[in-house]
Amino acid sequence: MKVEHTKLPEVYVLHPSVHNDLRGIFFESFNLNKFLELTNTDVTFVQDNQSVSYKNVLRGLHYQKPNGQGKLVRVTHGSIFDVAVDIRKESPTFKQWVGVELSADNKKQLWVPDGFAHGFLALTDMVTVQYKVTEYYNKAHEKSIRWDDPTINIKWPLSDNPILSEKDAAAPLLNDIEML
């Protein structure tokens, strides 16, 4: 496994070592020791989540407060444009974002630490996203930021209006939320 640094110092793209032969492929999708060493983090994953989305579904931008969640995101079917946004008010990278295409083919994973909002856009007809989290989900603590907030200005690869949940469609702008 190798790690790719992004413009946000705490957000990483992880590339597994993939072994191909005439039988197919094999790769280690997660190894805690390697993850901790490569990301220089000290986290414990407590829950695995999976979602299935259809093309043009946009989920996010989500975070949890209190009990923020770090997320290790990967795609096992299809492709997404995955985004992390720094929402830590005192951070030098506050309001900055990074976007990465994650797919079943490229096998990349995105590490989104606590203190960042997360969202993704489904790029293919059907997408299966799996992610590990560092804190348990708590409905009372779930929060959202508008996906098209002009102060963040994410360049989503959209060809049409996204399909949103009611919660995401009604999400507040970043300037209207309680900061981390």
C-alpha cells in the first residue's frame, strides 16, 4: 500500500498493492498497522457502512458533531467523485476541499479525518460505497452543509442537477453552521 498526499495535509488517497495473475486479482483492502503507519494517525474504526447509489445521486456534505467521524472510503462497484472539505474554523485550510475519483477499477481509498465534511457524487449507473468510521453513527449529531455552497465552490463533475435527499437539499450554508 502506498499513500498519496493531497493539498489538505490530513486527507490522504491510499493505493493498495494489487496482485494480478491469470486467476484474477488480489489485494489487501485494509491493514490497520499499515494504515496507521502511512497516515501517522491514531484511530480505531468502530463501524463499517455500505451505501448503494444511482448515477447523479449526490450524498453530502455530511459530518457529525459532537463525536466526529473519520472515514476511510472505497468503492466496490462503479465510480464516484469523493470530496473532503476542511470545516475546522481555526485551520489554515479552512473551507478548502479535495476531490478524488474512487472506483472499483482504480481501487483507491480516501481517508477523511474528523473535522472534515464528506460527500460524493455517483458517476456510474450504480455505485456501491463502503467506508469505515471512527465513531458510531448518532442521528442526533448528524449535520450537513449544502453541496453547492459558494464559499466552498466545489467543482462537481455534474452534467445535470444532482439527485438529493430532502435533508441534503435543505442543508445550511457553511457560514450558517456551528463551526468545529
